[in-house]
Amino acid sequence: MHSDRTYTVVETASLVQLHAEWHALCERYLPIVPADSIWRYHRERVPDDPEQGWKLHLSATVLNATIVLARVAPLLAERGVQFKAPATLQELRRLNSGLRHGYSQVGKCITVYPATPEEAVFWAGELHRLTFGVDAPAVPFERRYQPDSNVYYRYGAFRRLTITNADGMTLPALRDLQGALVPDLRVSAAAHPKWVQDPFSQCGASESLAVATPLQTTFRVFRALAQRGKGGVYQALDCSVQPPRVCLLKEGRRHGEVSWDGRDGAWRVRHEEHVLGQLRAAGIAVPRIYASFELEGNYYLATEFVAGESLAVLLNRRRRRLPLLCALRYGAEIASLLASIHAAGWVWRDCKPANLLVTRQGHLRPLDFEGACPIAQPDVLPWGTPAFAPPLAFAADEARASVPDDLYALGVVLYQIGRASCRE
């Protein structure tokens, strides 16, 4: 499989050991397990614990989280500092994906609750020293202790505080100087309540020099289409041509959403660029590649923006049944598309209505090939959407990526199209 970096697959025995090490560390240092919570805590709350303040987040991947916890937990426990971590590495993986728990939770492996601003500054320095050099994803909407640190900080509540807005939505909250609850906004790393002063401002964190990048000179992002741990997908203007053209800009984040085989978001986007090039050369109507570049370890791929809507949206939006001839045409087109992908030597592994774009002319264009793998070199870990994969695909202990997996997905897609054509 195409790559300019070497990744080590975590064997089954090592993976079991990794989970066992995490569990043992949690049992020793994080014995408090609240009901219906993904978190484990070092101790129960005591009356002297503040309600809010400057909290610290230590970032880690599922592959090095045990190292990070083993380095910092003994010292935090010895000093009686309250801290928490996910109950399992699987929960950390979900946090780092940004899907189930929200994008703002990406990277929050360990949360530390210092009692005072002075303690927050002290512990940030200690935790930075203990974890320096460990690969980890960035924590969105938080300030980094140092440019090369895995320690992030923000002012927030130390226990659950909420407020209900005029629309009836429940939002995270803080108390202002008068004790009133106000919304706890988590939309910017620069945002903290106006009534508090940043105690880290004198810590010597240097600002990097401003350098013009392709995101400033060539590609002008104007709309975010998706955002998760491994990266984002954006609509942008490509100003390298005249007149400028609309393009799709895909971002793969360094250390973002690292999987058990060590591949991160940047690897996935690099890999997709290679797959798109191979499929395009084989005459398959995948999006054209315009450009690619690396920035601060993140990888960006600019491709053709295909106007239209996904087949999933079309099927869900229709209130009347899909005409039979249209359903048959879609089915034949998808089957032909898969046959061409297989003839080119690839397994798609993510065939589903959401990845099939219906153009304004009514044709189907395939999208999203991050998880594709060569037929002759099956991937060792599962990929794709469970509902479109064979029942044992996500439970197998060995490589299962093969043409029959795509054919199973084809069957599910055809079934959904057929249901739409029978809708009253």
C-alpha cells in the first residue's frame, strides 16, 4: 500500500496487552468509576475542590496513552491532584474521532483539575516535562502550553454546570463574578471569560513567525463540510487558475485519529491521493486531483468539487417512490462502477449511498477512498461502515478486505434503492 512512512501493525497479542496495561493503570490510579460515565477519576470530590478554574488536558493516541498515563499518574496521585481519563482505550479512540462525544473532545486523554491558577501553571510545566516528545493530536479550541507541547489548557467548569437557552437547548455553563450561570463557549482557543486573566501568558510560549501558506495564497476556504479528529473537509476557491474554481479541500491531521495500525489522518489523505490517481488512470470517474501540500505535518488534498447531492440524501428526501427505471439505472451504474474498481486492482471498502454523488446530470460519482486497499494486498484492519460490511468483518482476527466485501455492500445499497422504488 502506498506510503512514505512506515507503520507497525499492533498484533492481536500486543493489542490485548495494551488494553490490559491501561486497565491496570486505571485500577491503580483512577479507582472512582461513576455510573453511566466514560470517565474514571482519581478520587471523590471534596468540599475544598473549586467549582471551576483553569483545567489542563494531556493529549495522546490509543497507541501511547498507556505511556502518558504511566508517566504522570504517580506524581499526580502522590500530590492528591484530581484527574480523570477514559475508562478504556476504546473510549479514547471514540473521543479522538470527534464523532460520538463532539469535536471539542478530540485529544482529551487526561484531564487535570488544579486548585488554583498558580498550581495550573506549575502542573502544566511538570506535565509538559514528563510527556515531551510523545506524538499526540491537537486539542481543538484550547491553548497549547508550548508550541511543541502535548499539554493544553482552558478555563472551564470542574463539574457539570448547565444552562438552558431560549430555544430549550442545554449548554455547558460557568459562573460569572456575580455567581450567575453563563454559557461556556468552546469555539476558539483565544476565548476565555473576560473576568479571568490567563496565568500562562508569561510562561515563555513563543509565537511562530507568520509565513505565507497555500491556505492563504492559493486556497481560500469558505465553507466547512465536515470536521472530525482525523481532519476536515472544506469547500474552497482554487486561485491557482483564472478564473478561480471551486474545489474540495481535504485535510488529514498529523496524529489525528490514530488507528491500531498507527495510521493517522495525514496518512489517510496521502493514501487517498494515491488511490484516486490510480483509479483516474484506469478511466474511473473519481474526482480529479488539483494539488496537494503539507503544512505543519498536516496533509491537504485539493480535488474537483462535484456538484450534486449524495444518493443517501436523495433516497431519504424522496416522499414518493423512486421510478423503477431510475432504480434499475442506479443499480446497474453502481455494479459497473465496482467492477471497474476491482478490475483496476482495488477494493473500495466504503461503498454506500453517502459516498455516491448524484450529479446534476443524474450520473453517479464515487467519493471517499481513504480506506481502499489493493486486492493483492489486503488490509489487516477493518474499515468502512458496519451496516454495509459482512457480519464478521469487524470481528475478524485476520485480514478480510476482499472483493466479496464490496459485493456485500453493493447488495445492501441495491436493497435500499429497491425499498425506495417500492415506497408508497
